[in-house]
Amino acid sequence: MSLSLQALARQLEQAIRDSEPFRELKQAYEDIRRDEAAYRMFANFRDIQLRLHEKQMRGAAILPDEIEQAQKAMALVQQNAKLARLMALEQQMSMALAEVQHIAMKPLEELHRSMMEGD
């Protein structure tokens, strides 16, 4: 990567860290870390997600009882106000980063489109 692109990427990283949505997300994580019950629920939910993702990446079948366990863990997480807030904030941050990626990919998309229009 060219130095100017690296510098811009570092500026973007810092802008993300300085943004209000990121600060809110960071605070939500800290709130959960201080709440033992919420933290255990979060850790359990994350472990279930990771196990299912690993199985999926290996091409292994996900069993119905594993799906049920994940659904139950998700329902518990959504009932906890701190965890529900965290998930909403993560979704907002994810959408913002997807928009950044969409903007960053525009030059390549335009290049591909111009190549196909040339046919």
C-alpha cells in the first residue's frame, strides 16, 4: 500500500476512534464488563457464536440443538438492557463501517463498470 493510502487509513482509524458512535460503543462494553451477570451472558453468547462460526467455516453441519441453544442465548441477551444496547450500537457501527467500505470501493466499481461498458 502506498504511504499516502496508509496515512489516510490511519487518519480514518483515528476518526473512527474519536467518533461519538465508537465512544458510545466503548462505554457500552465497559458497562457490561462491570456487570458480572451481563458479562457472563455476553461471554456465553459470544462463545456459542464462535463455535457455530468455526463449524460453518469448516463446512460442518450445525445441529438443530445448537441452533436452539444459540436462539435461547440470543433471547436472553436481548432481554438484558445493557446487552441489547450494546448490540444496537454494534449494529450502528457496523452499518457506518459498511458505508465507509462502500465509498472506498467506488473507484474499483467504476473501473469494473467502465470495463464492462467497453464491450
